[in-house]
Amino acid sequence: MASEFDLVIRNGNVADGRGAPLFKADVAVSGGRIVQVGKVSGRGAEEIDAEGLLVTPGFIDVHTHYDGQVTWESTIKPSSWHGVTTIVMGNCGVGFAPVKATDHDTLIELMEGIEDIPGTALHEGLTWNWESFKDYLDVLGRRRFDLDICAQLPHAPLRLYVMGDRATRHELATPEDCAKMRLLARQAVEAGAVGFSTSRSVSHKSISGEVTPSYGAHEDELTAIAMGLKDAGSGVLQWVSDWSDEHAELEMILRIARASGRPLSVSVSQSHVHRQFWREILKAITQAHAEGLPMTAQVAPRPIGMVLGLSTPHAPFYGSKEMAKIAGKPLAEKVATLRDPAFRAAVLADVAANPPPASLYTPTRMFRIQGAPDYGKNPDNSVAAIAKREGRSTDEVVYDLMLEDEGRALIFIAVVNYWDHNFDAIQEMQSHPAAVLGLSDGGAHVGMIADGSFPTTALTDWGRDAPGDSEQALLDSIRRQTSAPAAAVGLKDRGVIAPGMKADLNIIDLDRLGVGPLQVSPDLPAGATRILQPSRGYVATFVAGVPTYREGAATGELPGRLVRGPQPEPVAA
């Protein structure tokens, strides 16, 4: 007998993605779309019994930096290991299009410096067979992936393309420059960009130390680009900033949103400099919604920081002239040298005389990683707590931690979202009605973070394991990474389990769900290393109804495609 459906998932506990209570149902899929939800009598070519398992929409990660990786790789890990079925890249104003042939190295240096993606990997992996943003999308449109990809037009390449060296010298854009950027922004969105991104962070510097070209761009320039999106009739504005002139900048972005009518997505975290300003941003978002201006807060589910170790590109005490002597050496040689008592004494003396900056070296915010990291949830794992228990200096503790597991041990330093040494601020940010899960930086900072695992952390820490009404917390956590981010970037065809919607789905064993231990892997082009973090508990992930992962293992299927621009909400048959 012929099968009526391509796939039927039976008896699962369905979370629809909108936050409705869990309900037991079958989900039938044909032609890459969900066709029935409820009691399904027809048979599927594949049948999965999801009794006792959670069935969710595929997750949508709106803040990634796979702009280079998608040109050379089809498995977009680590995000695809964590139930992500759609990613949005081109965030923070950096990317690789539009570009003139003379500026290839400049864009690589920007990405290497800002997003910590090894330049050796980018030089070897990027093909550069594009110039315009449309060309870049056309190249991606011919490729296949294990998830869907969306791209934003990044400000730094756009500015460099239009202004040349004047962009890197941070000169003000002329009216002619602004008009050209407006036109190119419109053309990029018409070609399929889902939005435009910019960075106003002084910490965003090229590998040579130059601040990103978008830093300090005048309001006229930003307004012109936003008006290009208005001309095209779609596209979200993505914004990251240091908020150095806090209220003035908030007022500026609200003026730009009002003028263009385009939705705005803003990164929100607890800076350890502007410690309470995140609350002001959330207030501004609330105000914007009251005015009818769509505005989204991208928030993280855990502290953000750095992972350091002898096996990673960034070791503790990396600023020490003594440690610099062993940089680049094989791991075994580093370990042997560090075990020499004379070298140990020299390093500790150097660090005591020239301590690392407190923003990057606060012992109460530094944590030993054993197995799967908890990212500061247990203060007893902090370097300060260990030093106090053992009656040693914190420098001695860090030195000895480096040598554990034959030098493969890792240390986490919380730099953002941990000023109060707890997760209270994170909980408050996530509770805002306009919050979506973001800031994973999937594909970026590969030598110091593995935050592509954010979706799994969000489901466990702020869903399954949340205090109080754990089911409602779970439903909210799912909504923040399915229907909410889909709406934020105009992807109305996914993020919800309902007839007519795209069949991007996860089947999850919630009891087993969790992140795995960090892995340092030399699997980038040119043998460059990155830190990866696997998951457990994902029974299966489907993209357009095609299984891409089963029990954490890739199936080899590549149903993922470039998504060009916003997608309309489908009409169920």
C-alpha cells in the first residue's frame, strides 16, 4: 500500500512554538511541509514513535557568523548539532560582500579580528567568486546545507565598497556616499538579504587593531541605509553597540526606526562597564512597542566570555612575556616547559608584576571546566573559591589548572552577564516579552567560545530545570527560539508546528537533553582549530521533512538552502 505521507511522528508531546500548552499529537509531513497535526490515520513512508518525547519546531538562530563557513562547508556545526534548522548570518556589520578584489584582505582582517575566525582558514576557504551582495547570494544559492541559511547586508563591507580607504579612516560619508549605500542596500534586500547589520563597538577591531569601519558612522548614513530597506519594502535592522553615549544612541536608533519603519533587533547583555544600562534598553524597547515600532532584544541564556587553555589559541596569562616564549609550540612541549619549576617561578613573578587586565582576569569570574561546563552556575568552581579552599594564590591555581589532563584542561572567564556573580540579570532579560534567543555568534570566536550550544542551554537551564512552572518556562524557552525569532526576521513560514508550515522539526528526549564537554578540533581549512560543543538528547532533527541528524549523528542529507528574504505565512491546504 502506498504511503499517504512522507513522515509521521506519532504520540509526541507537541510544543507548537507559539507558547500554547503541550499537547499529545501526531505530526504528518509531505513535500517538506506539515500537513496534519492531531490524530493522523494515514501512514507515512517513515514512522517515528515519539511517545514520551518532546516535538518542537526547528530552532532559529538569528545571530551567527557563518558567512565564510557556508562557502566551504555544508554541515553548519556546531549550530546544527543543537536543533538549529535556520541561521541568520552577517551580524555585527561584518561579512564578505559587497567587495572589490583589492579589499579581500581587509575583510578577512576584520573578520579575524572582530569574530576570531582564523585568517589562515579564511584565506584558504574563501573562493571570492563574487563582488556584489547579489553575487554572493547567488554563490550560496548553488550550495546545499544541513540547515537553511539567511544573510544580512553587513555595514563594514558596504561602507568599504562605497568609500574605499575613506571608510577605514572613519571619514564621514558624503551625501553621494549615502545615496549609493541606500541604493545598494535596496538592491541587496531585493536580491534576498533579510536585513542590514551594523556595529558601533570600539572593541570590534581588525586583526591589525583598526576599529571597524562602521564605528562612528553618522546618523545620516545609517538613516540612508535604513531607507534603502524601506525602498525595498522589507528587512530588519540589526544593531550592536557599546552604548558609550547611552541615551543619545538609543534616541538615534529610535529616530532611524521611525523614519524607515523597519523592524529593529538590538543585542542586549549586562555589560560589566555599563552594568545596568541593559534595563534602559529594555525600557526603550517597551516604549517602541507602545509606539507601534517593532523592536526585538537579542539575549543570551548564560554568561558570555572566553574559554582559555594550552590547547586553544588563547592560554591564560597570554600577555606574559614568559608565556609568549612557548606560544605556538606543540602541546606536549608546552606542558613539559610549564612543569619546570624555574619556568613556573618566572611566569608567576611576571604575572604578579604585570597582572592581566581585571576585565579579563577576575578570579571570582574564572571557572575550572570539568566535563560539560556550567558557565559559572556553581561559584565553588571559581578560581577564587579554589584558591581560598586550598590556601594558594589565584595565579598558582590558574597555572596548575592549565596543566591538568596533560594540558588539555580549560578555564572559562565570564566577561558579560555575570557582574553580580549569578544569573539573575539573564533571567530578567529573558522575561521581557520582546526577547528572543540570540548572541550565540555561531561560527565566530571559534578559538575562545562554543556558544552555538545556546539553544540546548536555553531549553535545559531556562526550560526543563527552571524553578516554578517548569512547563510554562519550557514553552517560553521554545517560543524564544522558534516563532519569536522567525517573526523578528520575517520568516513567517517556519517556527510553528501547524499545517502549511515548513517541516523543520526536533524530536527531543528532554530528560537526556544537555550539552557535552568542549572539544578542541583542528577541522577548519588550513588545519586551524576551533572549540566545539556537542549535544545529547536530540533524537532527530528534520529540515523540510528530511532527517539531518539522528541521535547527534549527521545523516548526510543536505536539504538546507539559502532563504532569500522574508517568507510569507503559508496557507494550509
